[in-house]
Amino acid sequence: MSQNSQIRNLTSDLEQAPEQLDKEQEAKTELQRQVTKLNAEVQQWRARFESEGIARGEELEEAKRKLPAKLTEPEEQVEAALNKCNALEKVKARLQGNVEDLMVDVERANASKFNI
């Protein structure tokens, strides 16, 4: 390549350099604006999820705190039902004993009736 053509190419490049620099600076500015916007969005999402997470955590803690109180009544009902079942089992055993005693008495009465 001749020196003249090299000089023309370099001159052309030099003339285009300010325009190219302006375009690249505009692109850089636009990218920085987008980065700033995206960082702001990230902060908003982070704050939202953190606040929702804290709220959910507080809800869970509140539910955990209330659970024993909610379980007390059903536990008492179960205990009362078990006590009633135990009492009924005792009554059943006593009545079965009475029935067996009465059966023995009936058998004796029948036996003495036949012996007379």
C-alpha cells in the first residue's frame, strides 16, 4: 500500500474518530442508565421479598404461638372421652359380673326346683 493511501485511510479514520467516540459514549451512557434502572428494580424486588418473607415469618411465629392454645381443647376432649371409656369399661365389667352371678343363681334355682 502506498503512503498516500495509508495517509488517506488514517485521515479518514481520524475524521471518523470523534463521531465514533460520540456514539460509543452515548452507548456507554445508555448502558449505565440501564444498569442504574436494573439496580433500582433489583432493590425494589429485594425489599419486597424481604418484607414478604418477614411478614410470612411473623405469620408462622404467630401460628406457632397460637397452636398450643388451639390444641388444648381437643386434647381435653380426647382425655374426657378416654376417661368416659374407662368408666364405661368398669361398668361393663361390673355388669358382666352381676350377670354371671345371676346366671349362677338361676342355675341353682333351676337345680333346686328339679330336686324338690
